[in-house]
Amino acid sequence: MVFENIYCLRCNKCCRDTEMILLLSDIDRITDKGFRDFYELKNGFYVLSNINGKCVFLDPTGRCIIYEDRPLGCRVYPLILDEDNGAMLDKYCPLSDFFVTLKHDLRRGCELLVQFMDELSRDYGYSVDINKLKATCEKLINK
């Protein structure tokens, strides 16, 4: 696991008004767990659904009910791909300044982000310059 902190279990800011893109492997894995009607098509991508402004999988106590099987995008967050700047930690996350110090997590997160982008390309035909992504990951790790 990457970018885990006890604070994340109480914050869940990233689970509010989420537009997390789902890979087809995410949908298959979550569906295999018995869940249905948890995604919708938006701008050509399947994304997590929200109920009352919160991820469909966020329970009343603020915990993710599919945490062990959550989508790959959720696993790598707050590491994101900015189309102009490459890999970066999302400033929306209150812990992004802390996570930048966790070099092992950054390295693993970058590996998973590359995997995410590879699958995104296969699933949706969305292409990204993987070499640029890897280069910006290295810059982030070596900050």
C-alpha cells in the first residue's frame, strides 16, 4: 500500500464529489465482490458514483467499505497526472506536503500510476507520454 496515514481514515476529503476514473479491471474486481450500480459513464470514462456528494463506497462513519479492493486510482491518490506538468501530488489532499517526504511511497505510487495510465490507454484509448510521466515521477521522488 502507498500513501497511507491514520489521518486519511478520518479525513476522506478525496472521497467527496469524487470523479475517480475506473479501469475495467477495477469494475471487474468490485463487481466480483458482489457490488452493482457503483459507476456511471462521464465524459467517455466510467467513474465512481456519488451519493449525496460522497463516494458510493463511503459508509456513514467515513470509511471505505471496499478499501482492500478499492480502484487503482484511489490506491495511488494523492499522486495524480497533471496533463501539463506530469506526475504531482494533488494539493487538494491535506497531507500532500507530508507525502512528498515518503520517497518509498512516491516510488511505488509512480509505478502504480504508470500501470494505471497503461490500463487507461488499453481500456479507453487515452494516451499519455509514459516517458514524460516517468521523468516527472523521478523529479518528484528526487525533490
